[in-house]
Amino acid sequence: MHTEEIGLWALSSYYALLIIPLGLMIWLRIPIIGKTLSAVARMTLQLLFVGFYLQIVFSLNSPWINGLWLVVMVAVADFSIVRGCGLRLRRFLFPLFMALVGGTALPLLVFVGPLLNRPMLMDAQYVIPIGGMILGNCLRADIIGIRSFYEAMNQREKAFLYTLSQGARLHEAIRPYLRHACRAALLPTVATMATIGLVALPGMMTGVILGGADPMTAIKYQISIMIAIFTGTSITVVLAILMSVRGSFGPYGILDPLAFRS
Amino acid sequence: MRSMKRLEAERATCLHGKTGSAPAIEMKNIVVRFEAKTVLDGFSLRLMPGEKLVLTGESGVGKSTVLKCILGFVIPAEGEIFIQGKRLTHDSVWTLRTLLSYVPQEPELGDGTLHEWFRSPFFFRANTSLRNNLDRLPGFLERFSLSQELLHKEVGALSGGEKQRAALISAILLERKIFLLDEPTSALDSKNGKKVLEFLFANPDVSILAVSHDHAFLDEADRVVELSARGGKNAY
């Protein structure tokens, strides 16, 4: 395998392309220039930091350090979900962390273990990029799922209370909202699977091809990662909503407004 | 002399109930505050088994709040609630709700067809033993002037009156002994309102606590309690 190196000067010059979208923003008076510049700066710094760190992690390839790095990734994703959904940090940080661990660990370990037959389950070359891909998708799906769930609960509070009055237990009364939220969270991945390869070449496949592997190997990786992502998001969304319910409903089965920041 | 005896008998019914057992509902010194506003201030109520009691009063005096307290949807800051002698707590609320039938003023029935909606409560663990009651659905639809075709209609497309009658039928099919009705005839014409009223009040085993301004309801009730501002009036 061989990947073409990008020179530092070449990469720096490539930033010049950004003049086009920024020029369009100025011309059309789209008020996100500041945000865009800040996002580009953050992207550069974050990736540089991760790049340096991963170089060390890859060279050491210690299962403990790799595991710790995964835990840090899960914690950052967890924090983003809690903040992104407007939930109280104290109540939801731990349950959503566990939901992410549950959703990421199973497909990741099956991928690296039985599928790739790696002698070391915590091999940095595999667990970190594949774990990151699964986790990134879990993060997106969790935010969509949790937000959809609580938005539906708020919009249809009367219908929910009516269901409770008919003798439903909490887990029975929330079922329609859980179904609605899971549908909203999983549909993007289902749609991606349905159109993959037709609209655009997916990220992992592109990466494997750029790494020098033949397209058939890249396709096998892509199919596997899509299965891993779909399994991971399904598990984590259901777990995240069910585990968040414990902190967001009072003992009488009523949604607790104090569970939310706004 | 005869009228005196009748009055005495009515009073005894009000105080001790038609069956002489524990009150169907008892609320003691209930205080409910929504932020700075006190909605109920030391409110007490006793509904005896088989009694039909109507709460009336101006908007915002806390009539619907009384019903919501009994259902555990609003938690009073002070006071106690007993349903068939059992205290309402966060542990008992799940069992006690299965003794109640609630018909909200504007029922929100969620998604799906009306038939699916009628079936859904019978899949809750608390109601599975009552599933055969669904066989009585066609009869009740006819009694309350709802056509069979409505069963295949989306619940969101039903009129307010249709939803209200559907909610009443569901409440009846669930065979509870205590009915909590929040303006149950507000979206019905007088003919349908009368049918509903006659059916509900005809059953001597069913206790009814209704919020209503409907004159027919007020005339038929065993007792009418008018709530005043701050909900201080007791209904013992």
C-alpha cells in the first residue's frame, strides 16, 4: 500500500480555495463568515492536535492507551449529545455515556475480532478509526433520536397523559414516542445504505482506496462498516432514550421540566 | 314530613355513600401552586361510591386541576389524596390510575386509526384481562351515534364531538368504577349530550366527578360544588 504524501506548502496553498466560498458569502451577504473562519481554524487546530497525538498512540500501540483514547472519544461525544439535546449534564452524562459504550463496543469488537481476525482486539490501526466512525454516527443519531423523542413528548403531552390515565405504565406510554424517535434517528443511515456508491463514494471506501488497496477490498470494508454503523446507532439510540427516561420523568410518570436546560 | 325524610336520606347518601364503604375519592387540604399563583388553597373533597358530583365555577379556579391531582398529573404542594381508601403516592399511583376513567375536555388521541386507538389500551398490562370488552365496541358506537366507518378513519381527522364520544366509549370499555370527566359534553350537541348523560348517570355502581357547565349535568348530579377563586371551597 502507498499513499501520496501532501506537502506542507501544498496544503497551505490549498487553503486559498476557501476564498471562493468566502467571496460568495460576502457577495450574497450570508452572515456566517465569522463562524466559518472560526470553524476552519478549529478544524485545523483540532486535527493537528489529534494527528500529533495519534502518531504517539500508533507508535506505542498499547491496548490500555488505545482503550483510554476510545474512552476519551466516547466522553467527548457524550458531552456533545447532552449539550446538543439541552439536557442537564449531571443527570444525563453517565447514562448516555453507558449507552454510547454499549452501542459502540459491540460492533467495534466484532469488527476487529471475528471479522478482521486481528490478534490484538485493541489494535490502534483498527479500533481508533473504526471506533471513531461508529461513534461519530452514534453521536449524530443520538442527538436526532433524543431531540425527536422529547420534542414529540412536549408536543403531545396531552395524548401521553391520556395514555397514562388509561392504565399504561411509563414504558408502555412512551412506546409511540420511542418508535417515532428511533425512526427519525435511523432513517438517515437507512437512506445512506440505500444510495451508497450511487451518489458518492463513501468515506471508508475512499480511504482504503487512497491507502492503495484494490476496490473490492475497499467495498468489503465499506459493507462491514455500514453494518457496524447501523448496528451501533440502533443500539445506542434505543439505550440512550431508555436510559435518559429514568432521569427525565418524575416518579408519577410526568416529564420533569428540571431535566432540561431550557 | 316526607320531604324531610327525603332530605335526610340524601344527606346520608352524600356523607356516607350509597354503599356505606370508603369514599371513592377523598382529597384533604390540597394546596396547588403554579409558580407564584395558588390555584387550590386547602381544598377538600369527598366523593362517595356511586355518587355523581359536578364541579362548577369560573375559568381558572382550578376545576381541571382537581381532576389532574387525582390522576397524579399535578402533584399538590400540600395535602393528601385517597382513592378507594388508598393513599395516592408515587408508588401507588400506577395501580390507582387503573381504578379511574378519565375523559379530558379535548381528548388528544395520538396517531393511527380510531380502531387502533380503541385497541391500544387493552394491550397495556393492566387491561389485558379486559380485552374481550372490545366485542362490545360496535354496540357502543351505535348507542353514541358514531358510524362503524369511523373506525378506519385517522384519529387526527375526527371532529371534537367524535373524539369526545370515542373517549367516553373507551372509558366505559375499560370498566372503571370512578369516572373523572372534564367537560365531557362540551363538544356534543344536546341530543348526544343527553345520551351520554343518561348512560353515565344510570349506573349506580359508578362514581362520577365531573367538571361541567352543562345544565343537564348540573340538574342530574347528586351534588354540585361551585369552586370559587383560590379553590378554597370544600366539597365534603
